[in-house]
Amino acid sequence: DSASHVAKRSGGGSYSFYSADHDRSARRLSLSTRIRHAIESGDITTEFQPVVRLQDRSIAGFEALARWTDPILGKVCPSEFIALIEASPLIDDLFDAVLHQALSAALAWQPESDDRPPVWVSVNLSARQLRNPELPGLILRAVSEVGLPTDLLTLELTETAILEPDPTTDRALHVLRDAGIGFHVDDFGVGYSNLARLGELIAKGLLRSVKIDRRLVQPLPDDGAHALLNALRSMTHALGLDVIAEGVETEAQLDALTGLGYDYVQGWLFHRSMPAHDARKLIIGR
Ligand code: C2E
Ligand code: MG
Ligand code: MG
Ligand code: MG
């Protein structure tokens, strides 16, 4: 910014850095206090973004996304507030709130006639949470309290969450999978993909689908992106998993993904995230 340029030119480079860092850490500090308070007082809400089946453009499921509006700071994006609490037990409290809202929403939006397939909900898990030995019990209790069939819940895990073989993580994945809960690999292609580990988890039948990160999808229909997305689709299908493209914003991206044989897409071209009652209205019509 211009202020720091001025400071640097006048020989005050270290001062300008101090000043930018200081603003940033002041915001972090204030946000950390406020997010803690918001979670403790139940002020986190959940919105739902449809995942569309490409074959017939129907809604296959919804992703639950945490939303927080601070009375003073306004809307804060989840990537910012989640980074602040990821290393603390608060992440479990946030997850618990989002999970409960997601399960009740999903119960309310199931189609009333048997000739339409049920509509799943997916909830994001942070990497560290899988190392909490109490996690599977917490999830299974919530699902049975609400009464949603377990196979309508999927959990989204980033590559980092499953990268390192870890006995507690493996146990959690098995217990939840045996109960019928599915797993998506989230943000695939932009992290550190340990393909050996991925293969191991697939061989054990622990994964249901792979979500390709929007940074790979958005350059479509560029040749390079097209070739890469084709390779990822073919890899995913060869492994017996479904493939979901994230961040679809344009008709050109949609046409490319349709041509490539993608199973599902999620993105603003179809729908943004919405409150639970709007999600229900989309499926049930009221
Ligand atoms: P994510 O899990 O990859 O979620 C998808 C993100 O992409 C969402 O951002 C969604 O609003 C955004 N998105 C969807 N379609 C489009 C599109 O067409 N264009 C663009 N530019 N963006 C699109 P959001 O809601 O801001 O969430 C950001 C991230 O925060 C999520 O990425 C997820 O990693 C994390 N997050 C959100 N809610 C939770 C939660 O309850 N728990 C945890 N652990 N993480 C969460
Ligand atoms: Mg996700
Ligand atoms: Mg994602
Ligand atoms: Mg993402």
C-alpha cells in the first residue's frame, strides 16, 4: 500500500512492516475473542450449497458451510475464522453446531416420494479433528439423535487430514464407514497428495468421492486445464470413486466438465449457499 511505500522510501522499511503486522495481529486477536464468543453463544449458522448431478441436473446433495456475522465486523469468511480456531478445541464445538444444523436440515429436505433418490448432506472436518478419539462417538450420537439415515451423511476431508497414517484417524475412518457414513476428499489437487496413502484408503473402501478444487476447474476450457481435468476424472473413476468439480461459474466450464464425463458439479453457475429453508424449498417445493 502507498503508506508503506512512503515509509520504505524514507528509510522506514522496518517500521512499515511492523505497522502492517501490527494491524494484522490486532485483527486476529479481536477475531479470536469474538469467534470464541460466537461459538459459545450459538451464533454460528449453517448454509447449504447444492451439488448438482450432471446427468439430469438434479440436486444430489448439499454441502454444509459455516456462516458467521459479527455484530461489529460484519460477515467474516470461514477460511479466516476457521484458521483461527483449527488448533483449539473450539473447532470441535463449531463442528458440533454445524453437524446438528446439517442433520436436521437434511431430514427436512428428503423427497416425499420414493421415485426420487434421497438427498445427502456433507459436512467439512478439519484435519486435527480426526485425531480426537471421541469424534466417531460424537458423530454417531448426533446422527441417531436426529434420525437421519447414516448413509445420507458424508464428511469432507482435505488431503492433509488423511495424509499421514495415524492409528486414531484410521480407527475413526473405519468406525464411521462401518456405520454407513461416506467420505469425500476435499480440495483435491492443490495440496500434498500422497497417492500411496490415497490408494490405501481406497483399497479399504473408505472413500466415496473426490472433489476437485476450484483452482483447477476455473481455468477451463483452457487446453492445459482440460487435459488435467480429464486425467483426474479418469484416475478417480478407475479407482471406483465419483468425481465432483468445485467452483463452476461459467457455461464454458460446465460444457467442458459435461464433455469430460464429470459426475457432479458445485458452483455459483447453479446455486450459491442458502439457508436450510431455501434448500428444502428447492427439493420439496415449499
Ligand atoms: P470448501 O470446503 O472447499 O467449500 C467450498 C467453498 O467454495 C465455499 O466457500 C463455497 O462458498 C465456495 N464456492 C462454491 N462455489 C463457488 C464458485 O462457483 N466460485 C467461487 N469462487 N467459490 C465457490 P466458503 O463457504 O467461503 O468456505 C471456505 C472454506 O472454509 C471451505 O472450503 C472449508 O474449507 C471451510 N469451511 C466452511 N465451513 C466449514 C466448517 O463447518 N468446518 C470446517 N472445518 N471448515 C469449513
Ligand atoms: Mg468442503
Ligand atoms: Mg472444497
Ligand atoms: Mg476449497
